[in-house]
Amino acid sequence: MEIKVYKPHPALQDLVNCISIYEVDFTKDDAPSNIYRFVPAYQRYIIFYLEDPIKVLKPGNENFIIKPVCVTIGPQEQAVTLDLGSRHLAVCIAFQPSGMHRLLRIPMLEIYEQDFDTRLILGNEIEEITERLKGADDWDHMVSIVEFYLLKKISTLKPLLPVDKAMAALVSTSGNITMEEMASLACLSLRQFERKCTERLGMPPKQYARLIRFCKAYQLKEQFPQKTWTEIAYQSGYYDQMHFIRDFKKFAGITPSFLHEEELKNTIRLHKVME
């Protein structure tokens, strides 16, 4: 698997966390499995799939659903199973906590646990960008195409507020900051802060903090599979094992004891995309 993570243009850094490109040919003998359990992420994504279309199996469904070339992924709290096809090439825009809300200008609760064709919101420009990405000379050129499009959108963004900076602080502390401290950073009462967060994140701030903490723990295990789950829980700021297991079951759909090191070895390591 090849992967590269790009820091966005300075003018985009309060909107976009990173732009990542990853590619894998699953037909090779040493390739990992193309079936991947993707746990919820605390970031919001717009992803272009430039080779085989991606297929998604959600909890409660019997069949995989083929997704469009460009997918917008709203707030999610359930793990899904992905079929990445035979050849996989993806350009992934990972937004800052409230970045997608500022770009799309809709309450994130409206797209909770949903993913949809990006053209439905951002229009036919997405088709033009897709074609330009497919014809790009190299990965750096791909990133410049995405950045050029987003830079044109800056004047239409919802403004950056103190609450957005407070949510960034929540991410930087891996979810280990009190709601009172965050409300103070946002210059809001606790109730106002919770309402603004839900609008911009699609979930209450306490729930978002739990998701961040879980994601950081899962990334640690992907990066260091030799670490025990007990070590991971401690390093991720969990007070006890039961809280860790509860969050793991909620967001991953399984308990840590069912996720073995061998399974991690056979999956694509997407933790770099989620940083």
C-alpha cells in the first residue's frame, strides 16, 4: 500500500486537517485483504474513489451497496465493512471538526449516519474535479486540484467562531478536557456550547470526546499491534477497563477481545489518513 498525507494550503488549515492519497493493488500476492472493518472516525470526510468503486455494508443490511465516485461521509458512530475492490485509489479530504459544517452550511445532524453522492450538495463541479483528478500527472497535482477548488469556496464558508477553536482543543487533547473548560474557550455558556457543538459536529460534545478517545486508542493499536489492550486503554486516557470496553463495543461493534493482532495485520492501515 502507498500512502501520502499532505498538509493543506495555509489558507485552508482552519477548514481542512489534511488531504491524503492512498493506493493499493489487491491483485498482488502480498496485498492485504480488500475487505476492511472501518470504525467511526472523529473527522468528517469527502473522498474521491478514482479506480474501482467502493462498496459498503452497514449494520443491519444484508448486502454491500456500491457508492458513487465522490462520497461525503457525515457523522458516524457505527463501524461499517468496506469492499475496496481490486484496485483502489482514493483522494481523501479530512476536515477540521466543524469544517464540513462550514463548507456545506447545513446542520450536521441532518447527515448523521449517512453518506451520499457529493454532487447532490456541491453540484456538477464535482464531476469536473473528478475528471481532472483522473487525468492528473501525479499525486502532488491531485492535491493542487483539490486545494484550488476549496480555495475558491473560502468566501462562501460559514465564519470561524471561538467554538470551532474549542473543538480543535478537544481533538488536540485526545478528548481529555472538561466541557466547562471548552465552553469557556468558546466564550459560551455550557448549554449554548452543547447546542453549537451538536449543530456543527452532529453529536453532543461529550459524545464527540468519547469518539476521539476511542479513535486515538484504535490508531495506537494499528500502529503498535504488540501493545496490549490494557496498555492502549491506559495511554488513551481511559480511567478503567470497563469504560474502554464500553466505548469499543459502541463504536467498533465488537469488544477488544474479538479483534486479534492477525486481523489488524490483514487490514489496510488507515490510521495515517485519520491523523
